[in-house]
Amino acid sequence: MAEAGKIRVGIGGWNFEPWEESFYPSDLPKKRQLEFAGKELRAIEVNGTYYSSQKPATFAKWAAEVPDGFIFSLKASRFVTNRKVLAEAGESMERFLTQGLTELGDRLGPILWQFAPTKKFDPQDFEGFLKLLPEKQDGLKLRHVVEVRHPSFQVPEFVALLDKHKVAAVLAEHEDYPMIADVTADFVYARLQKGSDDVKTCYPPVGLDLWAERLKTFAAGGEPDGLEKSAPNRKAEKAPRDVFAFFISSGKVNAPNGARELQKRVS
């Protein structure tokens, strides 16, 4: 295809003490770490919003410290996703969405709704949640992605629900959690969680090369081979897509270097 979406590779957060040796310059003040990460990478997944609310001024400050085109993905509040009946999460969801996150403006990326590994797929329960997700907040378009971590979600019925509501599923590369590589939205969101602290680039070069080709295929509207889909007979619409990929958890010490190297391969 002549056109392709943008590919942004990043990490989880920007404050991590080992990065002061493996990523940040030794003389860089901590207050400038986000500014440095913003120049070196293309995206950051914020974990702190999962645990507590932030002030509008905080979101505005983050936006001001990164360049045009940089994206913050926000992990949504645990008070929304950690409940037995998801359709009852409306009040908590509104509280999360109205805390001031739209101060990020065009730097606001996908909102990640992460579910506990013990949460099983119940079609009626989960659609109740999907129906709560708004398309906009304060006039700003929202993109939603869900991370489900129980194997019961690896069924075509789940993919059909996501497709109906145009919500993405996290493409997780993880030792234990299921991989769901089905494309159900106009973007793809990968969390790469098989890195190693013993590898300077988090993933070895062959792994970076492989993921670079996969991300480029997704961005151009295709579906790469070799990834586990939950609805294998379903074909996604061939259209350019934005792609986000984050080095998370395993290999965290060198995650920024992995993100930087993978970005080079897809840019």
C-alpha cells in the first residue's frame, strides 16, 4: 500500500532509577527526564493513572514537555476494571475521564483498560462495559484498547464484540497471558513483555527485526503471519493504521534502548 499509519514505539513511564545509568545522561536533572525521553522516543504508557487521579495542570505540564507528534497512552483507573459487574462502572469511568486528561490535547493516545488475569469472558458483562466507553471527551476523540489476561477471551465472540464497538485488544507478547492479534480498531496496540535485562536492547536484534516487520505490516493495513488470532478466519479491513508498541515489564532496565532501536527500524 502507498500509505501507512504512524508507528510509535515507547516505554512504560519515565521515572525508573536504573534508567539513570542505562538511558539518561549522567548529568541530566530528574526534572528533565520526560523532556529527554520525549526527544528519544515516540510514546509513553503512563501507569500512575491506574492507581490515582492527576490534576489538569499535571497533564498540561506533560504535554508541554514533549514535542509535536509524541503520544501519552494512559492506563485507566483500576476502580473501573476491577469489579464483578462491569456495567456498573459508569460513575468511576466518568471520574477518570473528567480528571483533566484532555489537557494533553493531541498528545493524548489510546486509553488502556487493563483487566485482572482472573477476569473471565462473559459476553453480556463485557459488552456492558464496552457500551460505556465514550467516543469523545470534551470534544476530543478517544481511542480505547482493552488488555484481557484470561484465556477465556480467546474466542471469536470476543473479537466480534470489539469489532462492533471499534475497540482494540492489546497484542500482548507475554509468557503467560494470551495473545490476541486480531485487528478490531483503526489502530494496533502491542505490549512487548519478553525482554531481558541481560540484553542491552531489551530484545535481541533478531527479535527487533521481526517486530519491526510486523509493525510495518500492521501500519500498512495488513496482518502479519505468525501471530495468534482468536478469530483466525476473520480478515480485518485493509486500511492504514496507527501502531503503538511498548516495551513493558520484562527487561525493563533496557526497555528504553529497545524502544529506541525498534523505532529506528520502522522509521
